[in-house]
Amino acid sequence: MRFIETWIPAMLAATRDLAPDIREFLIRPDQFDGAAYPVGSHINVSVTIDGLPETRSYSLVGEASPHGLRIAVRRAEDSRGGSRYMWQLKPGARLDITRPASLLAVDWARESYCLVAGGIGITPIFGAAQVLARRGADVRLHYAVRSRGEAAYLDDLAAMLGDRLVVHAGDEGRRLDLDAVFASLPQGTLALFCGPMRMLDAARHAWIGAGHPLPDLRYETFGSSGTLPTETFRVRLKGSDIELEIPRERSMLDVLNAGGHDVMYDCKRGECGLCAIDVVAVEGEIDHRDVFFSDHQKESNQKICACVSRARGTITVDTLLRADAV
């Protein structure tokens, strides 16, 4: 169960490859007016994986355009299947999407801004760079990639920001030192970040270590990124003989709800915590992929966000729903 979400019909208008494993999709809703949307907005897309309906969330690239909504999808072989589905689509394909919505709050009155993107995390950051560059703000973008050839929108960003764009390409030996970057920033700087979970954990520690208030670090997340490989695991339900297999292509939340073991949810991005359920026992290891719980809470393994977090082995959970209470 979740809060009401409005789905609208749309068409895939065009695609273009930005890098060997990154493809841009131009999506045009049937009733499209080109209305502006907040920076950092995303849409949900209805996809089909192994014959089952699923939902995937993608950040919108850049500011609103009269041509449609742009997303960029990295094809990842270790993903849960969403990128493979998107990459097989051809222009003219019909889609169901949600209206743009934003969970990223940006304070436009700051004196300085630091943007940080890791790989495909450039997608929500691109629009912020556009706005800040147009306003003449004091902004610098740190873009961490494995190589320049894999960096989406690099030419656009270079033209937009000039020497305010700093590319940290791993194959050039220029790794991003977040401790040094954040230590050099004046107090009051607002940082906008998007990257994989390990990079986000490092960013949070570096930000606090540099003496900046944590609320001044705003971020978007990768709902599928974690510290362990994405693989099948098993979930037992406390007080029953029910044991469910969670395949690599599906989330624990989806499998539980499909089996009638209702878990409330909203964002499906590991940010709101509404889908958090109690963990009773762990036979293996939990891969916490949310940004809702603190490091201490994750280490305790007492709860898990069912929408994004995964495990290796078997975990026993308590959904708090009882058959005799229905």
C-alpha cells in the first residue's frame, strides 16, 4: 500500500547514446505542456521484468524543455532489470510514467555551491548546474568518472561551466578527494550530491569531518546501489513457516506485497523510511542501501528498508501484520 500516485500515458520520442553504456531517452507525455518542474525532479516509469510489472525511478536531466522529458539510463548487467528493459525500447514505444516530482530541496539564496556527481549521478546535478550557471552563482562541479569517454554530458557541462567543472577521471589518476574538496569550502556552502551508496557514505563523513552542518549536504540516491553484489536472497516471516525468495530482479518490498504480506511504502528510493520493517534474525549479511537510517542503525541490523535494501543469505523479518488481527 502507498500514497496515491498519478500515472499518465507517454511515448518514447527519441533515444541517443551518450556513452558506451549510457543512453538518453526523450519521453513525451500525451498531454504535454512543457511546464517547468523543480530541479532534481524524477519520474517513475512502468517497466516489465520477467513478465511482471515493476516500477523504476529516473532523474530528469536538465530544466524543462518543450520537446519532452529527458532521462539517461546506464545499462548495468548487475542491475535488477530496469536498465535492460529500457534499453530494448525503440522510439514510438508506449510508456506509463508519473508526473515529475522532486525530493531534492535547493536553497537558491546561498553565496556558494558545490555540486558533486558520481557517474550517472550527473543526471539530477545537470539541471542544478544549468540554473546556477545562468544566475552567475559561485558554483563548482566535481564530476567523478572512470574515464572521460564514459562521462555523459561532458561537453555540455564544459561549455556551461568552463574551469568551474573539475573532472576526476580514474584512468587519469585523478581520483576525487572529498575530504580535501569539502575542507576547502567556506561555511554556508550548499552541496548537492548524487552518486552510488559508497560514495554517498564517504561524502557524508567528509562533510561532517570538514565541520559543515549535515543539512547543508543535499543528495539524490541510486536506489539499486550497495556494498554487496545484487543477488538472490531469502526472507522468512516471523511466526510462520513462510519463506520467500527475493530474486535479483525484484525488491523485497515487491515480493512481500505481491504475496499478500502488505508493507506500506512511498518513495521506493530508500529515503522516506515508510517501508522499514523489523529484522528478527540474520543468517548472512544485510546490504543497507537506504539513506534513511544512520550508520549506527544500519550496524545494529534491527530494521531494513524493504524497497531498496538487500541481503546475502537468509533474514527473518516481522511485518507486524497478523492474520488473526485482520
